[in-house]
Amino acid sequence: MTTADVRIEPWTDADLALLRRVNTPGMKKHVGGPETEEQLLVRHRRYLDFVPSGLGCMYRIVLLPEGEAVGTVGYGTRTWEGGTVHEMGWNVLPAHQGRGIAVAATRAAVAAARREAAHRYLHAFPSVDNPASNAVCAKAGFTLLGETDFEFPPGRHMRSNNWRVDLASSD
């Protein structure tokens, strides 16, 4: 799968249904489990506000040529080690996993962040126990900085790998 096989499209109000589809025990096992409907609605509103507030950008992943929405990818702003950085995350629906879609979409989102993001660094913090997401980071051009303790969601601490892309670099 290449970036020519997927397209990322900015998040819209219609994407709440996609957010619900990725909110399953299997999809959320490495990030504290599924969210409540109220939590999903808060997340959805935050995604809609990313661009207007300048805090990041969320996308739906669309498989070509079908035009089917098969996942999510995007980045938001967070404080990390005394500075402000962007944090990226992604989800690909189970029926479409293992085909390189997450890597292609992540590469496309990193390219968009290079053009649009307000901060120099883009991080991803997958659990050390999530080999698939760590492989996405490696294949999408992130640099592994090492393991770290990471809180996600709020109140849940996990051991994560700290992957980073320097958005000021053309690598």
C-alpha cells in the first residue's frame, strides 16, 4: 500500500460514525479500552476544533479507489518535557489492517504536518506492548528516542516508546 492508495481527508461532523466504529475493545486495548458515548462526543468535538483552534488536524483515512473510510489519523498539541509538541495517533479498522494502510496514511499526515503544524516536533507514543503501532512508526519515518512513562488516557499510565519526527527536517 502506498500513499497513492489512500487519501486523508479532514475530519467533519459526519465522521462521528467512524469514531464509533474504531471505539471497540480490540481497537482500544493498548489505550485504556473503549470510551463512553459522552467521551466520544467530547473527542469528536475536539477533533472538529483542531484546525480552527490551531491545535492540530484530524483526518479520516479513505481507501482508493473505493472511497471507503477505513480509519483515522491525526495529530494534536500537548506539553511534553517542558515544551509544546504535536502528538500523532491512528486507527485502522480490523478488516483493513496488515495491508500498509496505517503506514501510508501516517506518512501522508506527517507530510501535511510538515506544511501546516505549528511546532517543530511530532511524537507518537505507542505502548511497548503494541508491535503493530511501533512498526508503523518505524516504517513511517519516525526516530525511536527510547522508552518512557506516558499517561493516556488521563489517569492511565503505561510504558510507551517515544517516537519523533523533526518537522523542520526534509527526511
